[in-house]
Amino acid sequence: MFEQTFKNIDDILHKDAGCGSELDYVEQTSWVLFLKYLSDLQKDKATAAELTGETYTSIIEPQFQWDVWAAPKLTDGKIDHNALTGDDLADFVNIELFPYLKKFKVSAESANTIEYKIGEIFSELKNRIQSGYNLREVINHIDALRFRTHAEKHEMSHLYESKIQNMGNAGRNGGEYYTPRPLIRTIVKVVNPEIGDTIYDGAVGSAGFLCEAFSHLTEGKNLSTKATETVQKNTFYGKEKKSLAYIIGTMNMIFHGVEAPNIVHTNTLAENIADIEEKDRYDVILANPPFGGKERAEVQQNFPIKTGETASLFLQHFIKILKAGGKAAVVIKNTFLSNTDNASVALRKELLSSCNLHTVLDLPAGTFTGAGVKTVVLFFEKGTSTQNTWFYQLNLDRNLGKGKPLNEKDLADFVKLQKTKEESENSWNLDISLLSEAEMDLSAKNPNTPEEAPLRKPEEIIKEMKTLDVESSSILNTIAKLI
């Protein structure tokens, strides 16, 4: 039901003048979905309060509640045909509803509340669906969805992830919001965060790392009330610069089951890392900072190692904000391992001296759909310098792409060998003491790759061809005699 609903909504938005791409479809579907989710959440809380003999007061004023403006019902449960539509609906949403919801950001007790998230989301976007008739159709489809049971929420989160993936494949920088989920699940499995850890992503995007970490901590586990509260309120933290990514990341976490995600809309790199104190640090960092970005000189002043490369600034931020003994996994371009510019060399030295870079996963081209760059995943722990680094080079028997994406089976050998740092045709250990002090070059050069057979000389090839010609002629003569 969810899948067909999404397809129907995309068809409606495709014909609306205000929506021109998959990014617009996701954004506009998101805010309507959020209000329907919020309506169901309020009903669940009212039911829970009633069971305990308490009274629950909705945080949304009556005239702005979903069942009043969006989907007033007749006695048979169908939407009242007198419900707002056309220009009346568009005007209500643009002139009354959005301004009302924006105010929640000011009145919320803290950023960790659902009220704050409502205000933040509706401060960051606008209704792009120009036709009130198209908006009415979208609302009618979304009203049919339910987010009440665990199964419904699980299906919703799965399909929302699919929407994000489609957006990542759609161009117009959509790929920057999406890290392949098989890779994220593998990274989370190796890092293995536990209940009580604080988990942080300073370039949160669509919140894939935080969502998978939430699943890792909760799925199939019977958590106590205290553990559930810890996971909900004091575990996941993120920062995101771009409005659309902030909205999608927040929505994604909500659909996965985190009621009020601790995601802040801010430019992480605008913070001076010299100001980071112990109270600001995290136990676990999981991130895929944007590659190829260039930062202005004033942003670079916030870092001891000056560089315009966005990912290198993020790596400095992550090293500083990680607690002593904390664990991290960061995706970065593989050129970080060998670049000879002063900033890259200094950053490698900083990483190796302040952290134990125990594992490097070297990924093949095509891992990130639409991005031709090759990447590596750096796994490190803060507090002791690096003595030895275990490398794993993911070699596949196919070229990765939209039709042949990375899957968890591809990474199973890496997960298995990483536990013991075993050497194989695809893995090896590097003694850091053997590196040149001048460059600290960490290039992923596999010493265990089987040697290829030497190329044959031309005369050897010609001799074999003549032998094959003789054999072929003999076979043809035999067949001719039988005929």
C-alpha cells in the first residue's frame, strides 16, 4: 500500500508546476507525511493517557489539526467532500498553516522536543505544490496511510529510504544525501556502538548512519524503559548545513522511530574546534562528509591545519570532538591516503599520532552512484597513536553502478577478517614505523595481490594458433567423411 501511494503521489507532483525533480517530490511528500505522522502520534498519546486515567492535550490547536483542515471525515470514514481544496486549500496552507507551525520553534522548551522539530521543519521549507487541487489529491493519498503499529512504521521507514535512494540517483547533487545502506550497515556492525554511547554525525545528510545505528541498538532487543529513554533522548546527535538535507534527515529518523531527533540545522565547519570542550565530545562518530567541497578562508581559520578541502576540515573536527577511547568510522576520498600537499601530510600525521587508525577499507569505483571518486573508510579510536594499520581492498567480480549496487554479501569477507586483522589476497597489515616521516604515505598498495602471468611473446601466440588450425582442420575432415 505504501509503495503504490508513493508512486501515485509522484505522478501528481510530476504534473504540478511547482515541482521539477525527484528532490522536490521528496521534500513536498515529506512535509505532508510529517503532519499525518504527527496526527497519528497525537492519537497514540491520547490513547495512552486515557488508559492511565490521565488527560492528554494536543500540542496542535484544533483548527490546525489534520482531521480538521486536511481530512475531515464523514460518518462512513471517508473524507468530507466539502474539505478545503483548490485555491482555498493552497491559501490556508501558505498563509495560515505554515506561519502557525513556524512559531513552535520559538515557544518550544528545548531543541530536543517534537515541538522544536515542528517549528524548525516549517521554518526551513515552503509549500511548492502550486495547485490546490494537486495538494488535495496528495493529502487524500497520505491520509490513507497509517503509522500506528511497529510493522507500519517499519514499512514506512523502508520506503522513505527508497525515496531517498531514488533522489540520490536523480542528479542535481541528490547523491550527497545518500550513502549506500549496505556500506553503512557494515560500518555500524564493525564499530558496534552500545546502549549508553553518544553517537554523532556532523554531516548528517539523510541521517543514514544514525538510523542504522538506531536499528543496531534496538531491533530484536527487549529494551528496558530506561534504555529506551536513553536511546530516544540521549544517544543520537547530528548537524546539517543544508535545509533540504536537514528536513529529510529529521524525517528519516522520525520514521525509523526516534520521536525528536537531536539534529541541529547549522554549519558544523563554522565552529572553531579550539572551543570544543570535554562536555561537547561523543563516544562514537559515524560520518560521510561531502567530498570535493571548497571552504572560504574565514571557515579555514577555525582549524589548525588550513585547507579548503571540506572533507579534511570535517576530519579535523571529528578527531577533536571524539572522546578519548571513542570509536569512529569516516568515509573519505582515497586520495587522502597519499596527497603530498602540506595540509594532507599534516592531517595524516595528526590522525596517526592522536588516534589508532586500526582499519582502512578501500572501496571500488562506483560504490557511490553518480560519483566517480574512489573512497576509503577510516576506522580509528582516539587516545593512542597508530602502530599498525590493517587494510582491506574490496575487489569485486563486477563493476558497480545503478543496476549493480554494493550489497552486504560483498562486504561479508571484510567483516569476518577485520575481527582478527587476518591477511589474505585482499588484506594486509602496514607497520606505520616503516613509513617515511616526511610524507606518511598510506597508499593502499596491496602486497598480497597474486602476480599476473607474464604476457606471451608474439611467436608463441602464432605457434598456438597454427596448432589450433591443424586441429580444427582434422575435425572438419572427420565430420565431412561421416556425412
